[in-house]
Amino acid sequence: MGTATAAPPGRGQELYRAEFYPIFPILQRIGLVIAGAVFVVSALLLGVLVAIAMQSTWGIVVALGVVLVGAALGGAFIALTWRSTSMAMVVTTTGIEVRGYCIRRWVPWEQIARIESSAHWYWRRATCILTHHSLTANGERIIATVTAYQYIFWRNEPYDAQARDPREHLMPTRVAIDAHRRYLRGEFSAAASPDREKA
């Protein structure tokens, strides 16, 4: 974490990546595969039992309905949980990428007005990106949920005095604020120009 690596084309150089420690997404995906298999078998058995119990055409229709509704709800839950295994906030020399449960956003530095800690009741102290107002849209508040306080151990971050102090920013927010200040000072303009010329 925090090492500079190559980012996707046009995204500049990666400065920092906040994500879950690699073993957690692996274990979560294995658990999801097992849970999915158990769910499918259970839904099919329930459908068969309902059809046998009712012993009619309506019984088969009800059984199919139960299986389809269950499969839709279970599939939506599994898909959402699967997406959560790739949650991340990636800070680069050209902007910030945020990946969450229901969001995949790339925010260039030009659009970022301010970075602060979230005051959300659940996503406590998560990195919050505030964008500029424009002619087409009001400014947005984009919360990088993976950077929330409750995930600090999952990210394998040090739980030092600064992390325990609720008045302080967590490490991902401190890094993002520092990178934004560097952008405002013009430190990234030279690094970003080769990528813009290639685009």
C-alpha cells in the first residue's frame, strides 16, 4: 500500500491505493461461491417441496415463482457483495478513482474542489471528495467507503494515536489531501502532460 506503480493509460502515476488486505477479498469470494451453491440448491429443493405439497398446476406455478423470486433476490445480494470485494480508492497524479458497492468513478483533479473526512453516521471518517459546481451540475460529495474507520484493520493500516483520534483524518484522507495540494501547486502538470499527449 502506498507505493507508486503504473496506473491505467491516461491515469498518470499511482501514488496510493486504499483497499482491503488481499486475503479478505479472496476469502469473501470463496464464501460467496459456497453460499451461492447452497442458495441455489435450497431454492430448488423448496420449489420441489412446494410443488409436491400442492400437487396441482398451481402448485408448480407457485413453486416456480418462489424459485425465481428467491433467485433474483439472492443473485442481487451476491452480485452486490461480489462488487464489494474490489472496493478501492486509488490516488494518481491525474486524479482519484473510487470503487464502492454501487459506484465506479474516476474524478480528475480539475473537478475536485476539496477533500475532507466524511461526517456520515455510518461511513465515519471516510475520504469524502467534493467536486466543483459547474454549469451542468451541482457539486457532488463522493465517499470512498473503503476508507471508512470500521475498515481500518481490513486495510492493514497502523492503528496509531492519530488513527484513534476522531478529530484527525485517517491515512487515506491525509494522502488524498496531500496529493490535491501537490496538484494545486502544479507538481503533477509535468507528469500528466505525456499521458495527455498520448490520448
